[in-house]
Amino acid sequence: MNNKKLYTYPIIASFMAFILVVMIISLFTKPAEYSNKENRELAQKPSIFASTSFDQFTNDMDAFLIDQFPLRNNVIEAQQETLLSAGEDVVIGDLYVLADDYIFCHTHVTQSEEVVARAEAIAAKREELGIPFYYNIVPQKNLLFADIEEMIDAGVDQADVDLTLSILEEYNIPVINTCKYFQSLDMEEIEKSYYKTDYHWNNYGAYNASEFLIKNLANQHVINKTAVPVKEDFVWTDLTGRKYLGDLRKQVSLEVNVEEYLPVYTPVNAADLKYYTDFSDNEVPRDTIIFAGKDDEVLEYNRLNCDNPSYLRVENPFAIEDKHVLIIRDSFECAMRDYLSTIFTEINVVDPRHSTAPDFDKIIEERDIDMVLIIYHNSTMGDYIEKYLMK
């Protein structure tokens, strides 16, 4: 028995020595600030002088040593790969990687003050300019996958929609609720409309969302019903089989190899459309803006659609609806742009998140705008729109 105890001493001593070496390495090497494997910031070396108590210091030091453990990323990746291969879901920071290849993320919780500030800015500009504003609320992926939404956000997405609708209604701002349209679809149609590894809808989803929006505007007599395109006005190309890198997939270092449904629609009259990135008459080629990444080895959302300029003007000399429209948008509008370009003689598209976007008042004046259309998804708040409108 005593011999057995003697044999265990070297093992224990070796293990303790290994732990000590690891601690020393962690203390004297530059700590990593972020873990791509977990999609989160890592604990940094604590200072005993900055700690409010010795207990806090020891707790912070424990967190630091755990987060900065050598080869930690390799261990985590192996664990995540094992779980996925066993059919288990994996939580990586704010991301949920599901065994069926879908990736979801947490949704921003909209505060009433945010919506009120936005509504007040829209109402003020509408009164000042005397032109109509329309708000198109479109669905982020979580909202449409009820089981996932409940697991990740516990009803946050629907609460965001309800809050936005109620406040915009108080300010008499007309809303086209595309969320409700998508929620009426069966799950097969929803899955066909959204990328598995991206926030966004694909071109199929964006086409149907655009059609819903424009038919609503026509039913409200905002535009002529004859301006609503028909299927024959577009040509479809199926790129399924090409590699696609979704925006959520970029945040995950695991091997998530997913074949995405990649339909792309193009207006039949695409050659007639003219593109400008400023107020000048210097036309830019369509293929530098729209579908610019068609020859990329790996396709991505922006490059597949509009390459995300801060400002773009599209002129359509043969459009039925003779209106100049200003579209204030987030990234979901990118895949809608080719559809919207077929309807109006001119659309001016601005992403208010870009500091280089032309001033709102300047666009109104320079381009003789008849109507403002805001296209934003249900959980995109912040103060981008109101700051852009009022600056």
C-alpha cells in the first residue's frame, strides 16, 4: 500500500509542476484579447491595486488563468466539433450553431425611447418638407424561427416588432409590416427565403419582400398598380453549389460546411439602368456596384448584391412610376435593390450608418425627392436614422 502511495507522488508532483509552468507562461506572455472560438472577449491580467478586495483579485486571477490557458483554443475547438458531430447544438458567445447547420445570434432589445426618438425625427421632417414618409419593417431571421427565437431571445423579436408598430402608429407614420407577411408563410417557404449562416434573406426572400412592399404601396394608391412588376420582368440564375460565406459564419472558426440556396434575380431591362455614386453625371458601370462579386471564389452577401456603398442613385428612364424616391436602409435592402430599381424613375439609396453618406437635406434638394421610404429590420435600432435626418 505504501509503495502505491510512493508511485503516486511523482505523478502528483509532475501535474503540479505542469500547472505551475502554465501559470508562469500565462503571467509573462501577452494575453489574447478575443477568442474567435467562443466569439467573446477574454479576461485580462488583473491588478491587485485596482481590485476592491483580495477576493475580487483572486476571482479575477482565476478567470484570467482559465481564459489564457495555453492551447485552450485547440481544446475548445475539439469540444465544439465533437458536440456538432454528435448532433448537439453549440453556443459560441452570442452565436448559436445548430446541428442542422443553421447559425443564429442574439437580437438587440429595442427600447421605447429609441423608437420614440426615431418617430419624432420622421414626423418633424415630414412636417417640415411636406413629403410622405413610409416605414417598411422587415424580419430578421430569428423572428421567423419560433422555437429558436424562444430559446435564444425569449420573445424579444416579436416584442421589438410590436413596440415599433405601436409607437409609429401613435405618430401616424404609415408602416408596411413585412414581418407579418413572412410569419404567415409555412416553414418550408421561410427556410427557402433565408441563408442558414447569415443574418439576411437570400434573393428569393428579398424578391418576395419587395413584391409585398410594392403591392402594399399600390393598394394604398401611393403608386400606380401598373408599376408593379411581373415575374417576366426578371431573369433568375441559380448559383447553388458555389461557396458562400455568411456573415454569421465569419464569426465562427469551426468547420461549418453548408450548401446555401443561392438564387439571383436580374431585371430584364438591367442594361437601361444608370448608376451614380454622387450627385454628378459621372455614371459608374453596373457590374462594379450590383453583383460585383459574381466571379469571387467565395460569394458574400454584400458582394452578391450591392457592394454596400454609402450612397447610390439608380435612374430608370423607362419606369412607369415617375417618382424620385429616397430610400434610407439597412443591409436587408441590398437584395431588394434590383426589384425597386425597376419601378421608379429614380431611387437614391442611403445607409445612415456610413459617415460619408450625403446629408439628408442635400439629397432632398438636389434630387427633388417625392417620397422617403425607410427599410429597416425589426431589431435594428440605435440612433442612426434620427441623427441622419436631423444633422
